[in-house]
Amino acid sequence: MQNNDVLVRKFASDGATLWTKTFSGAALGNDFAGGAALGPTGDLVVGGATTVTDAGTETWLRKFSPAGAVLWTRTYGGAAKGNDATQAIAVTDDGYIYAAGHESVAGEGSNLWVGKFDADGNQLWSRLYNGAAAKNDFLHAAVAMDDGGVVVCGYETADGIPWRSFVRRYDADGLTVWTEVEAGPEAAGALCYGLDVAADGDVLFAGAAIQAGQREPWLRRLAPDGAPRWSTIVTGAGTGASHARCLRRAPDGTLVAAGTLDEGLDGRDIWIARLSP
């Protein structure tokens, strides 16, 4: 009777459930969590969306203590009263919170949206980006940088090709440091789904690009100033839409990627790979 509710659960290292929290918005519509990140004191910040009567969805943020107590809840809705949502959360070493997702804008579909909040949930600034085609654009990942800023990524819907991947670095005040909008190695389409930061400050990029007419996992490493270090396409034999969802640094300096790959046998399969740095 409530459609989808947010579910947050903490597990012990052996997989035992420590606590479970749910959230159902007042409209009893679809509510979901799209991202989560731990703060420097062990608090957990979760972001997503909650349905609002006659206003689509609003972006939704909630902070939990390590024991699962709700510390605060915040919502944010754009003026168009469309579907707004957070898909990724990043928290800086000093506790500032970045939420990344999308906001509906009249006449422009969904715009890329980034908001910065202090540790108490007060919004400090908000930024929007409308892709060149003024179609639906989305952010899917965010990672805090050591200068207190953030790097976000996603994609903009394009004309002539399906999408262009979008990566932008903001400083702590919300000023753009650099932006990359990329159509992929063959300029046929690309997306970004995941980000991480290497020990030297390089940005690790996980997504997909179209190569030889197929969507394949695309892994990249960018310098802190956005300059490309390297780029790797992982080729599957199938005709399905493959992609990488995350690229993470391992303790030994190697990189671990995960996503899905179509090898032409039984549709997309779970795919995990380890790469040199």
C-alpha cells in the first residue's frame, strides 16, 4: 500500500544484520535510495528521492548515526515540480556533503544537479548543467577531492549519437575547475557511471562507450586536472549493452572494476576484473 520504500541496512563483518531502517514519504509513493557515503565520524549519509503529491519526486537526504539513529532529513525540489533525485553522495574529510543527481527544468528535461551541504544538512550551494541538446541529462557518481571540492560524472543525451559522458570538477565554493564532455573513442556515444580517486589524486572513471556498434565497458584514468592518462575498452562478443559500474583502487595499488558484460552466450553476465594501475 506504500509502493517502494527506502531501505537502509547495516551488516556486521560476518554478514549479520546490525540494524535496518526504512522510509516512506507522506505521499505513499515510490521512494528510493540512490547513493550513500560514510562521513569522517562514522555517520552515514543516504541520498535518493521521495514522491511528493502533485510534484513528481524531490531529492531526499538523510543522515544516520553509526547506531542507526536518524540525525536529520532534508528534501530539495526544483521549481518545475518534476522528477528530481540524488543518485550519488560524497563526503569530504571535514564532513561536508555533496549530492549529485538530476533536477527537472521546464523546457530542458532533466538537468545535471549538484548540491553541497554542511554536516548539519544546510544547503550551501546548488549547480545545474543543461546539455547542448537540452534533453535529459543525469549524474550517477560523485567523489570528494582532497581540496574540499568534488568530481561528478554522468551523461548528457545528445543529437546524432545516444549520449556523451560528462565529468566535471568543482572547487569547494562551487566554481568549475574543469569539464570534460566526451563521445568515446569512436565518437559514437559514451556514459559514465562510477568514480573513485587514486592515491595520487587521479580520477578513476567507469562507464561505457560504443565501439563497432556495440556498447562496451569503458575504463579510464584522468589526472587531477582532467587530462587523460589512459583508456581501456573491454570487448564482449555479444550484441547486448555491456558497461562498467565502478572502478576502485585496491590496497596493493591495482584497480578493480565491476559491471556487466555480454559474451554472446546468455545475455549480460556479472563481470569483475583486476587491472594494473
